[in-house]
Amino acid sequence: MFNRNVPKPRFLIGQSPEVTAKKFKQVLWEWRGVFITAPTVALLTIALRSLGVLQLLEWATLDLFFRWRPLEPTDSRIAIIAINELDIQRTRTWPISDQILAQLLETLKSHEPAAIGLDIYRDLPVEPGHEQLMEVFASTPNLIGIQKIIGDAYGDSVDPPTQLSELGQVGAADILLDSDGKVRRILLSLKDVNDKTVYSFPVKLALEYLKPQGIGFELLDRERYKLGLGKTSLVRLATNDGGYVGVDAGGIQILFNPRNHVCRNRLAQCHVFDTVSMTAVLENRIPPDFFRDRVVLIGSTAASLKDRFFTSYSNSYLTAPAGVEVHADAVTQLLSGALDGRRSIAVWSDPVEGFWILLWSGVGAILGWRFLRIRSKIMILALVSGGSIGGGFLVFLAGWWIPVVPPLLALISSAVAMVGYTAYIESENRQTVMNLLGQHVSQKIAQAVWNSRHELLKEGQILGQQMTATVLFTDLQGFTRITEQTDAQTLMLWLNEYMKAMSGIVLDHDGVVDKFIGDAIMAVFGVPIPRTRPDEIAGDAIAAVACAVAMGKKLRLLNQQWQAQGRPTVAMRVGISTGNVFAGSLGSRQRLNYTVLGDTVNIAARLESYDKTLDGGICRILIGEETYHYIQGQFPTQCIGSVQLKGREQPVNIYQVLT
């Protein structure tokens, strides 16, 4: 009744759930720095962003992406009649009189444009020719005038031409500026003082052009205020969309998406649309079909009028487009979207942007944690940072403005934080090694321990390991008698001189001084780095015996000095055993000791204390059978026999090293 072929979960294959849970907890502990740093840095970055600290940098990145974008052809549906400096000089008047405007419009009408945009305020008559201009207004159904609804630092509100307003042929010419003075948003509509909805000037022109195709706005999503226009959709900009923080999102705004037609000459004015001067039109010096079926905008480009606006493409005031060119860019954005399917710039929701920042914060934390060399960290971090910018640009080409500066900041900050955390951990680990081993290991072993710290250390302790090592025990013969005959101060100086000399010999032979027990010394050879090859184990055994021989020679010299100084002389016993031990740190975090445990330690201690009547000269050295096996042929030895050591049931063969 049961399907026995159902595969077991992965954690049950070869190991119990308890083991899997333990390993999972171990991974969590090892990666705790990443799990803490990544979300913390991400939250701090999001907080900085929400306060507007990163807003200017995000705008600058957006401008950079616009300039990196491939060049696009000029929209042939748009043309501009520019009133330039020469036009003003020839007419010798500004504002241009109603008579000249009437003549210009009559001439233009004869070329059958699809829509005419008059980007010149005409709330008041400019004689002569006012009546004539009113007649032209009344007889030109595809003419759109302008009004300024919002009063700002650039001027008060301006009423529309009365006649065009009555005909519903007026659009708002208001241009939105960010706090750095650049145009990155355009209006679709806004409310006037009478709470009446007014389309913007570019929208009125675009809708006039699209009218024959039956294309107009349709509401696709009321909650998000998403509008459809032909082949494109337009989503209303919210207060904190994209890189904006607390922007005035009044009216219906969308992100400005002009074509990339960068002026190659940064020091000169250049036109991004087909442009002719007002004088050329009045004098009929243009091709007959130049304006046919086009949206034609009429406006000033004269530098003296200072009607210029910085955009993402502006390099200087001289290359900043005139207001009429900004409106033309907005018109072509709407027409290209409606007819060609050119995408508007979209943004992610706040939760998605937050996850994106968290993701890059995690990447930075991992980079700062996993790579050990600082140079590697810097190189990889630079590559990943460049990749994040490049990825943001590729997504921008697909029509999305996603956060670039916040993820980059989170990436670098997390990496730096993890480098600092790693340095702190390594400092603690180094201190742990020093506290545990201190003066009890040679420089060679200390360096080997530090190089293997990632395998040896965990939670401030050296991990317990089973390994093969050689243990050496020494003790002084007749020390009790000496303590009874020597005053305490002299005894301590004498014993310290002995211990210092003997521990130095242990270190010279790459041993570890495990502990001092009264007058006894315990040393270990082959820890804390595990030995795996027989030749390594043999080398430790040989080093231990050589150390004992050197101790005997040193003690002979010390005795000569002590005898001359009238201080006690002494002999020593040494026991050496090779075998399995369990090595690791014992104690609490406040007091840790590195030591070895096991039967091998007991054998070495019993060999040292075995039959104290057995003569061995100034330094008696007894070794176990395993040690003898590894040093055979290296030192002169003699077999003592198979003996029953204290605390052991089975007899062991012991040998004496002859010195």
C-alpha cells in the first residue's frame, strides 16, 4: 500500500536529521556576520535614500544613462519655426507684433501642417495687427496656444489668448524643474485656478496630430492612474518614484524621455529638430512640403531671451535647449510611444527596490567575507560594482529606471563592513592563539597555526582533534630534598632558570610546552597541526628524543654553573611516548589552555616515573615501543624489557636512550 520508491529527502541521505540540523546551525554561525551585516546596511541605505541624501546622485546617474544611450534619429513628424536673434533684430521688436504673427500663421497654414503650436504668450494685444491675429485664431482649428498656470520663480501665471481659450485650443506650457534646475518630468495635465483640468501644451499638440488615427487617452488602471495612448501606456509619477524623494507630483506627470541627439559641438548652439527661422518662412524660403502633415512649433530660441532649460543632455547653458525644443521633445515622446511603441520610462515599486538594495548588500557582504586577500577583495568589488552600473544601464535601455546608487552604496558598505568584521575576528583569533599558546610554541609552529586558523579555530577556541603525536615528560630527581634545603627566593630563581632553559630547547625542536607542573615539564611534538604521513610522525618522535638529549647536555652545563655559584645541582628523568592523543583547548573564554589528553600522555608520565633507581646519568631517557619504532637507527638505545607500568593492565616494551 505504500510506495517504497519515493526518494528520501536530501537531509536523510547518509545522515540523520539531527546531524543535518547541527550542520545547518554551524553554517548559520559561521555566516552570522553576513546575515547581520547585509540587512543592517540595506536598511541604513534605504533610510538614507528615504531622507533624500542620495537623490542628487541618483539624478546624476540617470543623466549619465541618458547620455550613454545610443543616438536616435530626429523625429520627422516635428518641425520648429525658431524666432532667433536675427529675426528679432530685423523686426526690431519684442514681443513680436500680432501682425507679424498673423502673417507667419497664414503662411504656415498654406503648407498644411497637422498641428501648429504657438509657444508665445498672447494674453494681451501687441499692436499692430491684433484684429488680424484674432481672425487667424478663429480660422485655424489645428492651432494650439499656451498659458502658464503655475506661478514660480520664473514668472507669474499667464492667461491664454481669449479666443483660443474659448475654442478649447490652449495647453499649459508649464515646465517642471527639479531642485538642481533640470527637466526630468513632463506634465500631461494639471488643474487651473478654477479646478478645471487643462492638458499640457505637448499633449494638446500630440492629440491633435493623433486625432485622424482615432487615438486618444484611455484609462487602463484607475488605482495607479495608468493611461493608454495608442501603442504605449503612461503611468502617473508618484511622490517617491524612481530616485525621487518627496517630489511635488501635482497634476499628472510622467518621466521625461527625450531622444538622444547630443550636440557634438559643446560650445555652439545646435538644433535637434528640423528648424527654420521665422524670417525664412515669411520670405517663403522653404521647400513647399516642408511643413506638410507635421507638428510645427513656433517659439523663441534667441539667447538674449534666456528661455533655456537644462536637461539630462545639457553640457552648458549654450547647449541647453530652448523652451520650444523641450516642448518638441515632449511631443515626440508622446507620438513615438503612441505610434511606434517606444516605451516610456517605468520604475519599480518600493518593495522591489528595497529587495534589490538588500540583494546587493548581501553580495557585498559575501565578497567582503569569502575572499581572504585584500587585493582580491578590491579587484572583485571593483568588477562587481562596474557590473551593477552596467546592469542598471542595460535595464535602463529596456525602459526601466532602477536604483543604481543605493545598491552600489550598499554593496561597498557591506563589503567594507565585512572586511572590518573579518579583521576583528582575525584579531580575536590571533589573540586566542596567543593566549592559548603564548610563549609555548616556536615561531614556525605559531605561523603554521595562524595559517590554518580557519580550520583550527571556532568560537574563540581551538577545535578538539584526534591525532598522532609524541608526548615528553620531564621531572627533576631529588627536587623535594632541594626545596627543604633552599630558601624560597633562591629556589624560585633557580627553578625559573632551569624552566627557561628547558622550554627554550623544546621550542628549538618545534615542540609545544603544554604545561609546567611544579618542577615537571610536559611537552608535545606534532600538535596542533595534525600529522597524516608516517614520515611526519617519525620526524616528531625523532625531534622529541633529540630534545631530551639536548636537555641532558644543557642540564650538565647548568650544573657546572650552579656548582660554581654554590647552588644545588640536579639530575632529571624523561619519559617519551608516541601515539594517539586528543588535542584542543579546555576551559572558559576567560581562561583557556591548549593541552592534549589520552593514553599516550599517561604512558609518557609513567615512563618518566618508572623505577627511579634505574640509572641513566644526569638525564635518564625512557621511551615507549611506538617511539622506538620511529627513531630506530637514529639514537643508541637499549631494551629495558616488557614491564607493567602503573595503571596499565598490559605490559609494554620500554627502551632507554643512551647519552
